[in-house]
Amino acid sequence: MRVKLGGKWWVLRASGNLKDYGRMDDPGRAEGRVIRVASWQSEEELLDTVLHELIHCCRPELEETTVTEMAREMSRVVWRLGYRRAEPPPLAGLPAAPPGRSGARRPR
């Protein structure tokens, strides 16, 4: 999926073999900008991770602790508002979560 963040185009991908929850790479040119999120996360973890990586893309100068805090707070609000991924998953490579699974919070 292509997304525009911080005035730049990025490719957002799911990966089953990522050890981290997510990562973003910006080599300084459009064709190499990619955001990867681990497909093994629960729905709630995935929401937090996607927001975390999107914040990094928009505001790369922010400290990791600031980004973590911002993403965690936003994801909690959005989750409580009822966010759940639509079927089929819009992000290629992400399996659908089992119905009713909310997932445990992860330490960051």
C-alpha cells in the first residue's frame, strides 16, 4: 500500500519474519522508502505499531520515547473508539485476526 506522509511517498508492507514490531527506512529517495510492520501482532499491537511508524515518517526528528508515548496514547483512544481492521485486511500480507481477540499490550 502506498501512503503519503510528511510530504513523502512510502510503501507500507507487512512482514512475517520481522523480529521487531515495525520499522521504517528512508534512504533519501522515493523508491527506497518503506514502512514494515510485523504480521504476527495482535490487532491492538498492530494499531500501535502502525501509528508509531507513521509518526516516525512524519516527524523523524522526534526521540524514540516521544514517538512511543504518542503512538501508545493515540492507539488506546482509537482502540476504545472501536477501531478494528476491516475484512479482508487492507494491508497485503496481514492475516485476519481471530474474532474478538484484543491482544495484550506490549512493553516498548
